[in-house]
Amino acid sequence: MNKTISPGTVGLVHSASTAVLLAVTALLAACGGHPPSGAASSAAVVSDEVGIRGQVSARGTKGALLVFAFAGNGKDVVNAEPLSIATVDPDGQFSFTIPPGPGGLTIAFLADGSNDGAIDGGDPVAILTSPALADLAAGDTVQLSDVSLDFSSGKANAGSIDARPVDAAGPARTPTDVPPAS
């Protein structure tokens, strides 16, 4: 059954959802647990998580923009379960945390014109994968700079990807220039 939701109702639902999310996060923190991945985009990276931050410089859309993280490289993002979901702010900033894991990471950007918060078949999606997003360990941080989105080709490109291990005294990974999509 499809229901029509007025713009005022969306704001109320969003406000209520935010309040519930904050309450759950506060309860988990009081119990010693961690909030769900991506629950608070400004949260500090906990030692058992990987922090991802970025800046989208060319949005490719004027509408709502979401970013999803998936385990693996080039996953079928329509049918896969995301590790984390975050919103891209109007100024292009985003951040979220994910659990560490072996293998690669796929980052998908959704131009969410239908405002349903899910990647459905036929939705405009731009995918970013890179060897620099592989084998991230707990406490690592990743900075994606100058991300440009091309929804017509389905590809996202980062000007640089700076992956830093948790041990700053250890060998730093250098920023990786990502070649343009072919």
C-alpha cells in the first residue's frame, strides 16, 4: 500500500526518528555498549571501529544525498546489507564508522530523489572502490577528499584517499590518487 506523505510529516518523522536514535544511543552508552554504526556522524572513532570521513566536491545532484558502506569490492548494492549509512551534508561533508574486516570496502552514493533512504533498482547510484579501502583495521581512519559523483556512469572518484592506521607511530599509508573512471 502506498501512502502520500506531506513535507511537514516528513519533518515530524525525521525529528521523531532523530529523538529515538539519540535516546537509544544514550541508553547504549549508559550500558557500556556502542551506538549502531553510522548512528552519529560526528561521533569519535571507537577503538574497535574504522572511521570514514569525506568531502563531496561535485554532488551530481541537487537533492538528498546518502552514502552507504558495503563489505567487499563492487557489491550488488541493491541486494546487499550495508555496514553503515550516513547523510551527506549540504556542504558535502559526511562521516560514519564501520566494523573492521578483511577484504575491500565499497562506498555507494545515492541521489535519494524518492526520499526512502534505500537503494532500489534503478536509483541513481555512484560507486567508489579502491585498493586503499582494503583490509582496514580497528581504529584506522580514512579521509576521502574531493569526491566527484557521476550518476550517469554510476561511478564516484576521489581526488585522494588517505588511510591512516590506528598506531600513528607505525608506518603511515600515503594518500592514493584514484585514477579517473574509464
